[in-house]
Amino acid sequence: MATMKDVARLAGVSTSTVSHVINNNRFVSQPVRDKILSAVAELSYSPSAVARSLKAKETRTIGMLLTSSNNPFYAEVVRGVEQSCYERGYSLILCNTEGNTERMGASLETLLQRRVDGLILMCNDRNPLSEALFLHYPTLPIVMMDWAPFNGMCDTIQDNSLLGGQCATNYLISKGYRRIACITGPQDNTQACRRLSGYQQAMIMAGLALEDDYQIFSNFEFSGGLEAMQRLLQLPEPPDAVFTCNDAMAVGVYLALSRKGLKPGQDIAVVGYDDIELASFMSPPLTTIHQPTDALGKLAIDTLLERLETQIVEPRTLALTPRLIERESVGML
């Protein structure tokens, strides 16, 4: 493999002159520049990315730690992050821990040892991060997504889940539904509890009863929606509408209804949360609360690079505003 010294020898110049041309950081006359570029082409010379990053004290690499990947929402956010990295000339290293705490620590150490310029953490309460892992990297820019409690120095991007839960439930109430159930995520998940609280507040404000049997904690997965809807259908008086606190569980809800010969939007109204790409292709298309996955990825990268470039000290919280997307899974009573 050719080195910078080989290029300099072939071009008849010093290695420092070759470096100035490759890094474009000092004036070099056009004839000399042409000789160097010709030597680079002839030798198929490629500068060492590692060496250049050590000299520049940056790697143009962003690390992303993901604690769960089963939910399509996460895949869409990662796609937005990767696209934003590409557009800004950065590479993305993705580590998926699948909820394994030991694997999470090892993955985080790997990212930090690779000297990534910044970190995006997409974690939740069920997989809390050890803040001790970051003590040796006090200046590393960090953006936390899908909020979980973390006292480290970082910026946080979080959905206003309380408002989203209220919005979904109020929409069902406006359509005439009164027996409204809520299938939310794990009981120890902050976003799941906030979406449930939004549902509860909307029901109370409308003067509607909060039935314990209508409030189910599940797992934010396809299977969770299926199992929870099966439980609801076994009640003496099943609900006439369901707010499902993410779209993945709404897929399971649809399956449970189909197995009973029931149709979403006709027999039981269904509202989801996230607005994943699949939502508009379900039958019928799913009414849901929109979270802009591509924009979320872009916001994470923009926030991270702003902290890199401006040396912001104080942590910031950026809130996303949920928006209802009306489709055909809710009728009018």
C-alpha cells in the first residue's frame, strides 16, 4: 500500500507539500499540485482516515446506541439519523443491545474507545444507562432520544406524550365514542405512563368513567397489542374504541379483531401512536398520532453538531409536538 512518502518521492516534493495538497490547508502552486495529484492517481494512494482523524482531533463519526429494535419506529428513526449523517459528511456506527445490560455497557465502551465525535442514545427506562461510564468523557456531546432518566450532561429530545394521549382520546370522544380503552406500554416506561395519563385526563375532563379493565399495560410490541385486545374482547362489555399507545401494538389489535370477525373503524375504532410507515398501508389505514421519524433523526444530528461547533455547556430539552393523522380506523358513532 502506497504511503505519503511514496507520493512525495514520485512527485519530487516534500511530504509536507503532499500533506498541504491532500488536506487543502495551504497554498501550493498549480504545477506542483498537478504533479502531486498525478502521483496520487498513479500509486492509488488513499490517506489513512485514522491518521487524519488523530491529527484533526475528530473522526467524522457519530455513535448511536439503541436498546431495542423490534418496534418499526426505531428503524425509521435510525434511517433518518443515517441519512442526516450522510448529508453532513459523517459516518454512523450503530450498536443495538436488545435490552441486554451487559451488552449495552460493552457497546458503549466500544463506541467511546473508537473516539466518536458524538453520541446519540436511544434508550428507555427499562434499560437505564450507567452514568459512571461517561465520567472519563466529560466533553463528549450526547443527545438522548426516547427519553429515559439520565443525569449526565446531554441534550434531550422528547415527545410530548401527555399531550399526544390527550389528543388521541379527545379525538375519539369527538367522534361519539364513550367506552374507550387504552393499551399502553410497560408500567416502568415513562412515555407509556405519560400517554396513559393523557388518556385519563381527557376521559375525566369529558366526564367519562375510567374503567380499570379498560386500562392495560403491555409491551409496545405486536404481540402485546394482540394479547391486550383479546383480553378486552373477553369483557362482559368490550370497549367501542381503543387508544393503542404505539402503532406496533395497533397491528396486534387489528389481528385480534380480525380473528373475531370484527373490523377496525366499523365495529371498534382504533387510534395508534407514532405514525410509522406501515400505518398508512394497514387495512383500513390507521388513524394515529404522528411523530416525524425523519425529522427526529435530523434534529438529533443538528443538535449534536451544534453542540460540537459552539461548545454549548448547559443541557437542553427539545420537545416535539404530536399531531393527529386522520385515516379510516375511526368511524362516527
